[in-house]
Amino acid sequence: MARVKQTVMNANANNPEKHLNGTRIASTGKQETTDIQRWRLLDEAGRQTWHYLETDQEVKAWPQSTADRYHLGLPLLLPDLQTPQTPLSSVQNALAFFSRLQLPPGNWACEYGGPMFLLPGFVVAWYVTQTPIPAPFAMEMKRYLFARQNPDDGGWGLHIEGESTAYGTTMTYVVLRLLGASEEDGRLVKARGMLHRLGGAVMGPHWAKFWLAVLGVMEWEGVNPVPPELWLLPDWVPIAPWRWWIHMRMVFLPMSYIYSRRFVTPQTPLIRQIREEIYTQSHSSINFSSHRNSISPRDNYHPKSWILTLINWILVYIWNPFLRTDYIRKRAEDWSFDLIQREDENTDYANLAPVNAPMNMVACYIHDGPDSYSVKRHRERLPEFLWMKHEGMLVNGTNGVQTWDTSWLIQAVHEAGLAEDPKWRPMLTKALEFLEDQQIRENCREQDVCYRQQRKGAWAFSTKLQGYTVSDTTSEAMKAVMMLQHTPGYPTLISNDRLHDAIDTLLTMQNASGGFASYEPTRGSEYLEYLNAAEVFGRIMVEYDYPECSTAVVTALRLFSRHQPEYRKVDISKALDGALKYIRKAQRNDGSWYGSWGICFTYAGMFALESLASVGETYANSPRVKKACEFLMSKQRDDGGWGESYKGCETGVYVQRESQIVMTSWAMIGLMVAEYPRKEPIMRAVRLVMRRQQKNGEWKQEGIEGVFNKSVMISYPNYKFIFPIKALGMFAGKYGNREIW
């Protein structure tokens, strides 16, 4: 048996396949792949890593699990279940399937892909730090990137459903070359043609130009300034980086250090070849400084403001050559690297996300050397972001969604009235044990020095080692814990004192508006968006209020107060009043709310209606709730479902697409919590969801579900189980578990 690779035919070259999410994917013709049956997912207390078994002995000693086979798209050979006639029988079938995917620590895993700019950062970082990429991993990365190539123009987009862009096409082309693809491969010839039509790599956005400069295929003169001196500004300065949104400042931090050092990896013949492939003219003839602000219209979602353009001009032509002394440079580099070290220590080198993680690794390589502990530890932790699926290997948007999805699954089963069913108690008990293990028990060392939010008692989106407080994850985890611990038959694993810690942290996260943001309260003015240098993202510079996060906190505080009415009673009441005031104010004239973490108006509407329902506002007594329900009903499709395109996230206007089971479930939940009076439209939605359920209990993946920063879409594959389970269970509880056909 071939241990590393075999050759397969993925598709007819003239007949592009249609991906399960509805997008067309490129036919790859003769394509190399590993033996998919040799991949295994290891979950160590939520730390998820994929492993390729090289020998038959290893394969025999570590059999593939059902979860492994499911995530890899292999046949499961599960028996067909009895065709469900009622909503709860559909839920039972779904749980019979989904429970098989639970991992030993008690959580569920999944792909968290979608963005196409993450994998390139990893490959470039590995290349410049001389970190070997195992052959099976490199092969599967190539296979994934080719699978996601646009079959029409040969390019790649910002995310898997987006049009081809200079960013996606440049970085993916470069990375495929680094991974061993030939420039004569017909797919790369086509990609190169598309890149040249877009104007070449000089038309990429700032983040692309940064990585290209590190790799040595672009000169640093073509990159707009990333001055680490900003970290020397006093905290009271309105533009000081500690005021920025956490993801933006944690990317700017290592980027500024690397930019200041003007690090370039030593040139190789391959690098010199790539230099001549990605531009419309020879590399040596390009005046890179004239292209600092060049960008393809397809990438220019948030054009640079005239203020930022002026600041960049001053930095390039006045500050850097005349005013930036060696003393200032060294102070800035030393302090920025100190903050990088604190980020590494506070996360045990897992880091916030897969954009800053490889940048931190490169910074450590520059500062500490290739054989340092910091570089070795980064090499060990970066694989936690990798995900293997039937199309190949990608980089997830975080190191997983372990706590988030597990919390929601518990709630869905509880809402369905099945938490006391002995059949599902072992599954839910394991999930509760996972949440107990993942609660963060201490604050960061010197949290004020490294500008970190209080986190004791909180839950992170993925794991406690990642260690970042998130308002909605903490809230949803709290709700899940309280639901089970107040259900007969479940142990009390998390004490009241630990729940108090969570409440104490949540109450530090409210904004003056009354709303709640994601990782921390808003620290800076929205005017900081004038300094948004990323170009491809919107609303990235500061934290914002979100209906989703605010609702999560509202519902968690209300459930907590039901069980412990005296703890911080006044503070909780004040927080609830402020949050509800914000949610009411955030409603648009048409009755909708804009969603920032899911697509889009359907997602936010579900959350906002749940908030209002928690204080007794329903269709019958609240004009705003009635208006919200009418908005949702106006979007129901002829087949009974709801479907919303990601384009609405970009434009701020609802855009229809074919019905999706996840969005249909969101709409059902919103209407039911609002006590919408008409049963028949909801019944039609129930029928659609049940019709699409497979004989083994699963639902197939459809369109992409999530979003961040308005322009980047991201997948939440477990939503197709969680929200139908919740919606169908709620329907049975509200209208009775009767046959619906």
C-alpha cells in the first residue's frame, strides 16, 4: 500500500464539480493525494491535531473513528434510521448521528474554514523559518488550494464563495509554488493569467504585500509603513494601539516588529523564479515605492482614507529618513517584542488566531534564533490550526470552535426537552465535563501591561489555553452549564463561586451604549476606521456593539438571576436595562438587525428576538417585535425555507439565495420565541428541514454560515445539526410532537 500518496482522478477537466456548499469548484484532473484512510484526528483536552500514519502497524494500532471518517468524507456505513414522522423523531435521528461525532474529551470538532488568506501565511512562515512541512501535509494543502480554484478564471478569492481577487490569487499562487507545484502546471498557467489581468502582485492589499516582502518576492519599499513606534504612544493618545480591536492590534504587533527589522529570507532559485512570475513586468524593472497604494478594485472593500494616505507619506518621506533615530527604533522594537512574548506566554504559544500566530513565529525567529524555545514551541502549536477534510488540508479561522459548538449543542438538546432522556445523558455529561475543564481560572499575568481584558471565570471560543475572553462564548457556556446542572441526573461540576467569576467578568465588558462587544469593551472611537490599512475588511479597527453578543449576555444574566437572584442584583439589573435599550435602538426601520458573526439579518434577528422575549416582549404586545417578525416572514421562500446570501453582509441589504436549513432554523427560532401567531408558515419550514434530513440522521452541508468584518465568510458546519435540533425541539414543545406530513 502506498504510504504517502496515490494518484486519483477528481473530475472531468471539462465538467467542474459543485461543492456541497453550492459553489462550483475547479476540476483538478490528475491530482496527487495521500491515502485518506491513514489520517487521524487527535483531541487532547480540546487541542486538536491531525496525524498521518506512515506504517501499517500504526494504522492497526490506531483505527479510524467514525468522527475521523466523517470529517474526511469517507463512507460511514451507518444503518438507515426509521423515517421520522414527527419533529422529535427527527431530533432523535439527528442526535443518533451527531453523538457519534463527539470526541473523547466531550467536545465536537469541525472545519472552521472559508477564508483563503490564512494558509498562505502559514506556508510562508514555515518557509522563511526553515520549518519542514511533512510531505503528506504539503500534498493535501496543494490539493485543497487547487480544489478551491475558480474553475472559470483560475483565480482565488478572499473566501471560498467570493470572486477571484488579487489578494487570494497572488498568495495562493505563491504558496502553491512553495509547496512544489510547477509553474508549467496548467492550473497555475491559468492562475497566472488571471493574476496578470488583475494587474499582478503589486495590486494586492497591504497584508499580501507584507508577506511577499518577507519572502523576498517584493521589495519593502512597496509596503506601506507599519511603525512599531505607535506602541510607544502614551495610553491616553486616541490612536494608541491598545484601543484597537484585539485582532487588528495583535496582527499589527508582530507585523510592525518584522517591518521595522526589514526581514527578508535568503534568496533561493525558487524565490527568484516566483519573482518573475507574479508581475506583469520583470521584477527588476518595477518601481515598488510607486505601488504602495496600488490595489485591485476587487480587493478594495475599505479604501484607504486620505488621512491614512497622508500619514503614510509623512512616515515614508519624513519620519523614516530624517526623524526616526536608532534610539527610537530600538525602543519601539524592544517594547513590541516584549508584547509579542507576553502574547505567546499568555496563550502558551497558541496565539489569538491564525494571522498573528505565524507572524509571531517569524518575529521569534528573527529575535531569538531558529533553534530557540520560542520558535520550537510555535512549530509545535501551529498544527492546531490545520484541518483535514475530503478536499485536502486548510487552516481554520481559529484553533477550533470547541467551546462554542459544545455549548450550543447542550442548549439545543435541553430546548428539545431531551436532557433527561437516559439515552443522551452520557453524551451531555461528557459535554458538561468538557466545559468544566475549559473554564479559564485565572487572569493574565500583568494583564494591564499587555492590555488584556479580565478573563477569570470566562470561556474562550476554542480552548482555555487560547485564553481570550469572549462575551458570547462565556454567556452561552454559562447557560449550558446552568441548564444541565439544574436538570436532575447531572453532577454539579462548576460551583457558584466559579459562576460568580464568570458574571464578574461579563459585567466588565459592557459598553457605555449598553451593548456588548466581543472580546472586550470598545476602547477607541469609530473614527479610528480612518486608519484601517487592511483594505479588504470593514469595521476592523475597534470593537463594536453586536446584537448577537448583547443577546447572549442578556439571556445568560437572566438565567443566572433566576437561580441566584441576590448576587450582584443591582449591577445585573442595570446591565440588562442597558443591553436591552441598545438592542431596541439597533433595530432598523424595516424591523431587522444587522448580524456581524452570522449571515446576516436572519442570524441577528434570531438573537434580538430572544432578548426581547426574555423580558416579555412578543408579537402580541410589542410593535418592534411584530415588525421584526413581519420582516422575517417577508423573506420566507416558496418552499417554506429561508436563504440569505453573504452579499448582504457586504452591502448591508438583505440578499436572497436558495433555502438553507441553518437559516431556516434561525428564522423558526426567532418566530417561535417571539410567539408569532401563525403556525402554518413555521410548519412549512419544519417540513423543509425534515425533508432534507438524510436516512442516517445527518444533514448535508449547504451554504456558508458565518462572517466577520463584513467581507470574510467562514464555515460553521456543526450549525446544520445544532440549530435544526433546537428549532424542531422548540416546535414540538410549542405545538406538540405530532406528525407533520
